[in-house]
Amino acid sequence: MILTVTLNTALDLTYGVPALVPHTSHRVGEMTERPGGKGVNVARVLRELGHEAVVTGFAGGATGAVLRELLAALPNHPADALVEVSGSTRRTVAVVDRATGDTTQLNEPGPHIGAHEWDAFLRTYRDLLGTADAVALCGSLPPGIHVGAYAELIRLARAAGVPALLDTSGEPLRRGIAARPDLVKPNADELAQLTGAREPLRATRDARRRGAHSVVASLGADGLLAVTPDGIWRAAPPTPVRGNPTGAGDSAVAGLLAGLVDGLDWPGRLARAVALATATVLAPTAGEFDPAAYAELLPRVTVERHAPAA
Amino acid sequence: MILTVTLNTALDLTYGVPALVPHTSHRVGEMTERPGGKGVNVARVLRELGHEAVVTGFAGGATGAVLRELLAALPNHPADALVEVSGSTRRTVAVVDRATGDTTQLNEPGPHIGAHEWDAFLRTYRDLLGTADAVALCGSLPPGIHVGAYAELIRLARAAGVPALLDTSGEPLRRGIAARPDLVKPNADELAQLTGAREPLRATRDARRRGAHSVVASLGADGLLAVTPDGIWRAAPPTPVRGNPTGAGDSAVAGLLAGLVDGLDWPGRLARAVALATATVLAPTAGEFDPAAYAELLPRVTVERHAPAA
């Protein structure tokens, strides 16, 4: 089983409008509601790939109840091990301009998590690690959780012998890397913020030096750059694609974890991750992937080994 | 008791952001949730004025449950006679730029109302008319409700001997006026859309000719223009004010109804309506009114009778 942790789950709302014009009033045309948060997205993709997946983290209030209902209603849903909290799960609102597809995002901060709630989560997390083959720690921290939370969760995973992947940003990423996770998956912005370096290879190497066993940087349409103990690889889709990149990073995380658990080598894991991310950009619904596109792309992803430099 | 009807109630969310920039991502700073919809706002103001008020209309789903909880939690709340429906009450999102106070509004369309749900509402409405001194019919129609719904509700009110005020727009307003309500309260835009005339007096007279017993047009910062069987009046605040006009129209409706039920003459009703609307613009929280400002403004509102013209 693969465990995904989403401390700040979200009820994701998508509003279709002809065009977003600030300081005017808009009638929303189409409205969709999805269970959201990075770890929830990762778990959904893992289920589609045929893996057992369990989501934990926090959910609360009316929005949390809706999130759990929507999750349970998915045809191929991950198991729900979310911990109930007294605050309300946040909403995110994606306002999509129908003409251009451009998206404006509004993210609520999330509920305040109390000390007893964090303790309850740690008990659940420890229990789940007992049967987990890998764990993904995903997304932002809700208010009230200490900034070293991911570092704490990484240490617990290591003590339990469970490989941990970290996908977050800012100070929680900085602290988390120092706790030596097996893998971090920053994007170019997160990497630059962490290391101060803009050049991808330099920044990715620098991130690894801070403590991560391996770093897989997502470079948007250019694919992935992996710096690992076994070597350095670049993986890219066969041709650039256009579409909605929402959730592509989460699909890449799912591909990396599934490949790890299935015992693939780095090129195999990276090919899966790039094919899934690309098939997510191509899918008509934000955050979902197109299985036919995935199957078609998988053998065509290019993975090149970087010549070892001095 | 004064009855207010809100067929498309809403859970009103307000998001504070530094500035809304289309096609970027925003962390929401402050978030507030209020029970909303025009008739709900009107009933809240009526309660503050000391009147018994009952809200009816539809509520459903998790959002409807939150709306009803928030309504019940108000210190001085109107009675809840909302009819439960299977669809979910809509949300509205007001995104407020913190620096300028400018608001961008996103309104979900609302749940689809089935024929049986409409019938259930009509039974509730008829029952409530039995003890109502006046009724306000407020806001947009949710999907599934026939465009002549307000006309039907006006005829039922007349049959029950209960004065009806209509505050809506577009085709529901056009059809509603033709059913001869006691009062309609369009704003300048609604009036222009209805009559094709931009000049306020001409447009207001034209609206009255379409069937309304009286028309009170709200002219924003210029106050109100009333065309009635007893004469024509203009009512205006003593000085123009700046602030958030959200809910000012609903406060004016509450003032007009309270004045009607209290047996005030037109100048008295209009003074109340203008003082309440102005005290709403001045209040720090959108949609609420400042009682001290109301008390101070009430004797200072100017109400001028229009000389009868040919």
C-alpha cells in the first residue's frame, strides 16, 4: 500500500466564466467540486495505476464532509484515513476563463489544527506506516502546524523503514530536506526559492546536498531532471504538449512512487512520471490523466543519462 | 410578521486578497461566511428594527445546512421556514482587494428546483401568508423555476390580502410587474433594462404603468425616487457617503416594508429606507448596517415632493 499525506486537504471548486474582469460581477456557468489537495490527487492516480493507496491528513466541517463524500463516490477511490478536526477544510476556487482556458486561483488558508489534533494524526500516521510500502508527504501546512512537521514525519517514516517522498515548498521544504527524505520533487520555482540558483542542474544538485537522497525537479514542459546516487537523468515527453498543467506534478509524484514500489530503475520511474504528467496536461478535466495518452506516451518518453562531470 | 422569500439563497463567502490579478494564484487572507440572498438580508435588517421576520425559499445540501446553521447562530435571527431541496444551495464569492476595497463577484447559478419542490414551497408560502403583514419577494430565480414564478407568488399574496414587494431583475421582474405587485424596487440598471428609458423619472413612471401599484427606484448615492398613487417623492441622504454598497438595496427594502407595516406615510417610509441604506454603506461589514449611523441619519434625510406635472 502507498500512503499519501495531505495535511491541508481542500474542496476544489472550478468556476467557468466567459472572462474574469476584476471589480465586476460574474455569473458562474459551469461549476465542479472535487476532493483535492496534492496527496489526494496522488492517491487517485495511484489507484488508476492499480496500486492500493490510502489518504491521510485532516478533514473537518461541512467542507470536509463533502470532500469525504466525493472521495468515497469515486469509482476507484483510495481508502480514507483522514483525521477529523474541529475546523473546516479549506476551499480552493479555480476561475477558468472559458475563451482562453487561463485560470485564476484563490486558495483559502485552511483550518487551524490544534495540538491534540496533531497528536491524533501522528498516531494514525504511525499505524499506517506499519503497512505502507512508501509514503508521499504533500502540499502546504495548515495554520497551527509547526514548520518542522514534515521533518518529523520523514524521521518517523525512516524509523519505520518506509521510503518517503516530499512535495512541498518554502520553509517546510527546507526543513524537510534537512531530515533526509528519500526523494523530493520540487518544481523550478521551489528549487530556485530553496537554493537561490536558477540553473536547473546546479539548483537540483544543491537541493540534494541539503539532505535529500534523490531530487527530481519538474521543469514544466521540459520534463524532469533527476539527481540520484545512481546518476543524473533528464526525462522529457516526445513532443511538447499544450493543455492544463493542474495536477501534472501530482501525477509525476504518483509515477515516481509507483515505479519505486514496483522495483523499476530510475529511467523506468522517470518515464512513468513524465508520461503520467503529460497525459494529465492532455486530459480534458483538470487534475485527471488520459489513460490512452499515458499508454501511448510511455514508450516514447526520452530518458537521457547525464555524463558525469567533475 | 413580515415574510421574505429568497428562492435562490446563498452561502456568501468573502475573500480578502492584497489585489486580484487574473491568471495568477492568490492566498486568501481573511475569509468570512454569511447566510445570504436578498430576502435573508432583508429579514436580518427587519429583526434589527424590532420586527418579527420569517425567511422562506429553498436550502439544500451541505452549503444549505451551513447557511441554516449560520442563520440560527445570529443573535437576533429571523425564523427559518426554508424548504429543504435535494440540490445544493449556491455559493457566492466576493473577492475584496484589500488596498482599494474593490470587489469582484462570482455567483454560482444555484440548485435545480424540481416540480415537487416548487409545490412544497407553494404550500409553505400559502401557510405563511396567513400570518404575514407583508411579503418581500427577492432576488434571482434558481434553475428549474418558471420565469413567471414571482407573478404567481404576487397573485397568491393578493388573494391572501398581503401587500407584496418585488425586488428582482430581467424577465422575472417584467412578468412580476404585470401581476400588479404593491411595490417594486428596481435600481437604475434594472429600470433601464425593463423600460428602455435612462432618465429616472420617466423610467420609474413607465415601470409603474406596467402594473406596479408603486415603484421606488434606487438611484445609488442619489437616494430613492418613489412614484406612487399618492404622489412622487425624491429622498436623499444629507450628504453623499463612501463605503461598500453591498446590501444597501436590501436595507432599503427592509425600511420600506417596516414603514408600510408601521403605517407610516410615504415620506416616513422613504426616510427610513434611505437612512438604512446609507447606514449600510457606512458599516464596516458588507451587508450590515450601523445602528448609530441610522439613528443619526434618519431625521436628516431630505424627502422632497415632486411637483405634479402634466
